[in-house]
Amino acid sequence: MTASWTPAGATKVSAAPVRSGRDTTTQPRSAWFGHVTRAMAGIFGLAALMLVWWIATAVLASPGSFLRHFSPLEAFASLAQLATHSDLPVHIMVSLRRVLVGLCLALLIGVPLGLAVGSFAWLNAGTSPAFQFLRMISPLSWMPIAVMVFGIGDRPIYFLLTFAALWPILLNTAEGVRRLQPSWLSLAASLSATRWETLRYVIFPGVMAHVLTGLRLAIGIVWIVLVPCEMLGVSAGLGYFILDTRDRLAYSELTATVLIIGVLGFLLDAAARGFHRIVIHERDTF
């Protein structure tokens, strides 16, 4: 503190600025540098993967080898042609629509079931063995049964995708309910909150992070299951398009389609991670 004389002769005491040992101006810069470093590392990893692909199909393969049909140069050339002079965008939209329907159905079924299972111990004890048993069955093993029950078309695909996406959403939602702070529920009860108010303002916001985690896991599972499901008696979709390129012996187009599947899956996962961060940030700031 420093002292100074005022005109009235009184002593005025003012606090001198206190400097902390940490320079806060360097924190945003270091965070930005960390993001750039991680992005560069990711780009380097993708470049290394492309290099391995090129070496395996264009360098190590003999001149007359079948592997040369799957080289990255031919794949990217076919990719540019497919994007402008084919019906590939239609197949992409059909596949994305099926994924969206399957995820929505899984959310409509899994979230209420997860809330109920997580809220009642007796219900969890009664359903846990059955749920674990069904979860360990591959969704693709249901394909013949789905066709016999639902027929040919989109309905068996919707069933298989919903079955695949249901379990991570249900189990993560139930785990989120079990991890709720008991003090939150006690506070809601002390304020005479109704069951609907407790569900809306306490339970559902508290389990949102777990629901979104289950949704992200479900997106990855659904995207993997989608392609073989679309090889089952349909006339559109990325899985159907892969079979079509195989039948036409268009191997470079087949490889380009595999690339598109990987890129779309990466973008879907990135969108799920971004949505998770946005929702959790808004909840914490609120």
C-alpha cells in the first residue's frame, strides 16, 4: 500500500497493483499452440497412412499385380469423376437418412428405458442380464430374421440400425442416472418439485453428458453396420454402390467409395464430439 496527502491534510491509502507470478496473456497463446500442434500431428498421421497405401499398391506391387487397381492415384481420379458424373450423391443421402432414422428410433427407445433402469434398482436387476445378452449378439446376425419379418426394403435396415444403436444409448443413460448427485434429488424434493419437474430440471440435464456419449458410440456402431445392411435387397445406399462397383469390375470406384465411407464416418464422429462440447459448455455456463 502507498500513502499520499490529500488537500484536506488526510492520508489517502491506495492499494498498489499486485502482480501474480503467472502471466495470463501467455495462456491463450499456449492453448492455440497446443491446438495447432495436435492438428499438425493428425495431418502427419493421415499423410503417413496415405504413404503406406501408395507404397503397398504402387511401389511394392508388381507391374501386373491386381493391387495396382486399388492405388490412391486411381482412387482419387475416380473420386473426382464420381462426385460430378454419377449418382453417388444420391446413395450418400440415402445412407445418411437411414442412419438418422436408426439413431432417432434408438434415442426414443433407449433414453426412456435408460432413465427407468437407472432410477429403479429392481428394474435394473431384472433387465440387466437380458440386456447384456442381447447386446452381445451381433446386429448382422439378425439380418435373415429381419428380412423374413419386415420384408425387403428400408424397414429391416431400420430395425438393424436401431438394434445396433440402442445399447450404448440405453446403458450410458442408465449409468448417468446412477451417478447423479443425491443432493440434487434431495433439493428437488425439499422444494416440493413434481416428478416431471425433477425429471426435466434435475435428472435429464444431469444425464445429458452420458446420453451424448452413448450417442457418439452409437454413431460409430451404426456407421459400421450400415454398409453390410445395405447389401441386403436394396437398390440405393453406399453398401449397394460397393456391390455395384464390384459387379462392374470398377475397382478404382470401389476404393473411392471406401474412402468416402471413411470420410463421412470421420465427419459424423467430429460432429458428435462438437455437439457434445457445445451442450456441456452451455449447461456448465448456465
